[in-house]
Amino acid sequence: MKANQYWWHSQNKARGQGCTRVPACWLPRGHRGNCQPRYERGDYVKAEFPDEVTEIGQWMWVRIDGYDHEKQLIFGRLDNEALNKYEGRLNVGSEVAVSYARIREHRKASEFEK
């Protein structure tokens, strides 16, 4: 199944017909039902973390340790320092759970290498 997902993701992206609701969803734009992203352990996602005090959010990178497609959550560790204070709750290496709705970008670890 993963080979088919990869092929469809590549085809949809090449044609400009990839899903725009969730980064890395392998289904075509306008599909019905839940998105089905191809997140894997070791991938990185850029997620939005809201600040409850200032209401100004910050986007930070999270390295994926696991995921739950049914609940639409990824689990991982924060991979960069927070500019906002977050009262010491978010630091490099903090374990977090992130909703698919808060994910803004998805990259493979190899994309960060030169």
C-alpha cells in the first residue's frame, strides 16, 4: 500500500492536483473523507503553537516519533527553541502531540541534509 500511496502522492503533486488541506496527504485535491498523510517516524513537520496570552502563534519544527491517523495526531519532540515564553512548557526536546489541523509543512529528514 505504501508504494501506491507514494505513487499517487507523486502523481497528484506533479499535476498540481494534490490535497491542500493537510500537508503530505496522498489523496487528490477535493477528495471526500479524512485526509491520509504519509507521515513516518523521523519526518519533520512545522506546526503552529498558539500563545494563550498574546494570541500570537509560533511555528516550530517537530520530529515525528509516532502518529495516530484515526485521531489525526502526530507525536514527537520539539526540534527548535521557542521564541515565545510558553511559561517554560515548550523547550527543545519537549514531547508534544500535534493535531493534523495545526501542521503547516512536512519534510523528510533527508531534505535538511546538504
